[in-house]
Amino acid sequence: MTLPRTARIVEVGPRSGLQNENYVLTTEDKAAFIRLLSATGLQDIEAVAFLNPRIVPQLADADELAAQLPQASRVRYTAHVPDMDGLAHAMEFGFPRISIPLSASETYSRKTVHMSVGESLTALRSIAGRAIHEGIAIRVSVSTCFVCPYEGPVAPEKVAELALAMLSVGVEEISIGDTIGAATPRDIETLLNLLLVRIPAGLLAMNFHDTYGMAIANTYQALQMGVGIFDGSAGGIGSCPFAPGAAGNVATEDLLFLFQRLGIETGISLNLMRRASRFAGAILGHPLPSHVLKTATAQEPS
């Protein structure tokens, strides 16, 4: 077994993490949260989402927040962009990378972006074409790659077909999402065996939610197969408003703990990551699901 020597974490807490919280953070608190995250050593942070504010009011201040993002030379901020209007906002604020949503499930696609998967893929090509022309990198976040909350299990062949279609568009990174956290290591193995035959591991990221406590086990499975990019959410905050009952992304500090114990370098400080997550928990006013945060400081390895 050969594990990657390094791993990269894409922090999605400010966007995916906050999108379904009952308490709406002020723009100033969001900016302070992102400043703390930017100081940890993270290289990529999904900072804002240019969405319809009526659908996701928690992220309605995207323009104001984008104007307050700290200028950190080592950090690349990503804007979540579902349409051409969102791309226009991302271009206005000079984002170097955008994330475009896509679903592997027809029902989930219609509920989230009000288009079929085919229509969504056509729209994605248009957005990506314009963005690439402007020198903006493209990340595609594919949801429901294993199980859809409305349709049940999703065929791995469907996900592979979509991933290959995106590869032809010229995307920099494809995030494979376990949106409701129902996948197991065997599911990860099955899908990655299909994907890695045609797509380099360096173009794939894994986005695991921890609903059934499988996120770390799934991460380990993906690591063993050569994948080295993972989405994490500070403190494990978040869930999806279109997937009732689903937990948030695996906590970034839980990923860091795993990587440290496996000798995998990330360049991220676990102590500073805990600080950022505790700040988020204090502002949100409720305990966060992160296992590392729940562990007393005296019990944690240095």
C-alpha cells in the first residue's frame, strides 16, 4: 500500500458549511472566520456563493463578503457559481477560481438548479467556456455521486460518464460528492476504479459528508487509491438544504488528524485550524460535530 506523501484540503466551511445554518452570520463574522482559516496554511478556500438570496438567505451577502476577503498570498479563494450571472459577479471581484455545481441525479438536479442533468451540463459548458476565456480556473462540484435522497443509489457508470464529459470541457478539478453521507469504502473503491482508468488522480477531489460516520473511512480508502485532494468543513459545520437529515462535510481538523497520523504533509496547522473552528462554533452558538474539537486538549497529540 502506497499513500500520497502530500494532501490538499479544499475548505468549504464558509460556503457549504454555512448554507443551512439556522443562525445567519453577519458579513463581519464571516470575514473574521475566513481570516482565521486563511492563517492556517490552507491553500484553497471556497469563500462565497453567488446564489439566489431567496433560496439560500444564509449566503445572501456574497458581494459584501467578497469585498472584505483578506489578501493572503498563499490562499486561493473560490466562488461558487451556478449560472452566468454568478460568473459575472465572480469576475467583478476578481476570483481566480470558480466552483460550478452539477448533480448525478435527475431529481436532485431539478430541485437544486431547476434543470435536468443534461441541461445543467450544457449550462456548465457555457459558464466554463467564458470563465476559461477570462483566465479563471474551473472546479466542478458533483453532488449525489453515490446515493440521491430522492432516487436512492446512483449508478457509478453515470458519474463516470459525467466526469469524462467535464474533463473535455477543460476543468481543473472535479469534486466527487457523497451528498447524504451514505457511501462506504466499498462504494468509493467501485467508483474510483471506474474513474481512475480515464482520469488522473490529480484532477479528482473527494467530498465526504459524515452522516453515518463513514467519512474518515472513505477518506482512507480514497488515499489508498492515490487520491490526494479532499473537501473539508471547519468543525464539520453544515449540511445541504436539499438533502434533509444529511450531516455536514467531514471536519477539516479530523482530516488533518488522520493525515498527520499517516505522515501525509498538508502544510496546515492543526492548532490554528482548531482555533478557526472554535470561533465558528462560538458564533453559531452550538456544539460542532468535529471529533478533534470534542477531544480535550490534554489528550491530543502535539
